[in-house]
Amino acid sequence: MSEINVLAAAKLSPLLLPQLTAAYTVHDRLHQTDPAAFAQLAPKIRAVAAGGDSKVPAELIAQLPALEVISVMGVGYDGVDVAAAKARGVVVTHTPEVLNDDVADLALGLMLCAARQLPAADRYVRAGQWPGGAMPLARKMSGARVGIVGMGRIGQAIAHRALAFGMSVAYTARSAKADLPYRFLPDATALAAESDFLVLITPGGDGTRHLINADVLAALGKKGILVNVARGSVVDEAALIDALERGVIAGAALDVFENEPNVPERLRAMPHVVLVPHIGSATGQTRQAMADLAFANLRAHFAGQPLPTPVPECR
Ligand code: 8YV
């Protein structure tokens, strides 16, 4: 164990914590559990380890005068105040690429679940309803139109998979990507109007808060299905619940929510909505790769080597 003090900003993955504690002196959520002890120790903390959904606000950064690096085990880092970190010369790292397949796989899985009503079909068999007759007919997914909001690495992995289902792919993003063969639409409303499935995989944070609002859902229309594997904050959840209840859209499949791990009762009550607990990257293989990369960033920093994956703002 070295004398380098690391604050775990949230409950860390069991795939990361042992590596960290073997190399550093780790203080597990001390700022939350023992503020007095934290105040004593804070001047010695040189690194913060966090998860994709952890909060590392400006106030916490300000309490850590010796802080050098924040390592996020996740591709999303909207919980970290990167501007405050940069202003202090603190570098932020994340874990891109290694989870692209898993999140894209889940997106396609959720599309199938929503279109073919797989969770409801499973419940139908278990409840012994089959002998009483067949289930209502579902919706075909192959050949449908998918609109992807966010065409980064994961968006492209989703598009690639959708092509194998014979789907047509369109997208919206901050700007058109000339090297991609998919149709670009200028905003989410225009994209929704031409999509059967609207799949969200754009970063969270202030820039995309409630990007999907009542108007976008109205444009998606009564045959449309919303799939969110991005961040809960991207969707106005109250507007979504209202749209689902009133039949403004056909259905939704959601991996992320505005106030995780709390999912509104009105959403949970709707049988045509598919709900999963933020499992986009949650396979053993991928979480191991993410943990290893989060650790490799810290190790490189303290060895004075180039960081494997700083966030774009810190490159
Ligand atoms: C997990 C994620 O929530 O990578 C992200 O941005 O949302 C997820 O993979 C988390 O980061 C695991 O620590």
C-alpha cells in the first residue's frame, strides 16, 4: 500500500476496489460517512475514484487542495464538474470503447423486448395464461426505421447492429458525420417524426437535459417506441409518463431514469413499458475491462506516464 491517498466518491465496483486498495490508501466514501475525519484527511487526497453515476461536484473538488486526478469507471462523466476540475489543473479520465458492444447489445435487446413484448410474453407463460389463448400480436422490428440520438462510438455500434435487422438508420447529433452512410437530421423532433424506434445514446449533463420532451414524443407518434440507454436526464420523465399513459407513443424501453434507483410507480404500473436497472455495461467481462482501465489511468498518472483515456476536455 502506497502513501497515495485516494477518495472513493461512491460505492466502487468489487472489480476495481481490490486493485485500488492493493496500490493506494483508499478512503471509501469518507466525505459521506465521517465528515470530521474527512476534513482532517482532505488535504492529503491526491485522487478521486468514481463510477459513471457518481457525483464529483465543484464543492468536493474545492475541499481537496492536493487533488490531481479523477478516474471515472464509466464512459459517462456527467456527474463530474469537469470545468471545476480543469480550472484547478485536475485531470479527469473515463473508460470509453470497452463498453460499446454491451451497451449496443442492450439497446437492440430493449428494442426487441418493446416490439415483441418479450417480458410480457414471459409473464404470460409463467402466469399460466397460454392455455386460455394466444397473446395479442406484437410489432415487427426487422425492416423498421431507427432514429439514433447521438452518433458517437456506441451510437455507431447500435447502427451497425440495426443494419443486420434490415432497419434503415437515421440520426441526429451536434453535427453531421460526413464519413457515415446514415441520414442526418438536424434535431430530435425531425428525427422522431421519421422513426419507428427512437434510441437515445447521447451524453448526459446540462447540454442534453430534457432534450426529449413532449414535442419530441408527439413527433415520434402513436406507433413509436422510445429506447433510452443514455442518461435519465436526457428525457423529461414526467412528459414521457404522460405520453405513455395517453397513448401519444406506443411504448418505451428504459435502462436509465431521472432519479435512479427510484423508478416512478406510474412507469412501473404500465405493462407495455420495459424497465431494466441501468445494466448497459453490466456484464462480468465488460465491467472487468472498465475496472482495469479506470485503474490503469490512475497508475499511469502516478507513474508520470501518458494517460490511457482522459476525457475529451482534458486531452
Ligand atoms: C455504469 C455507465 O453506470 O459507463 C457509463 O457511463 O452509465 C455505466 O457503465 C457505471 O459507470 C459503472 O461504474
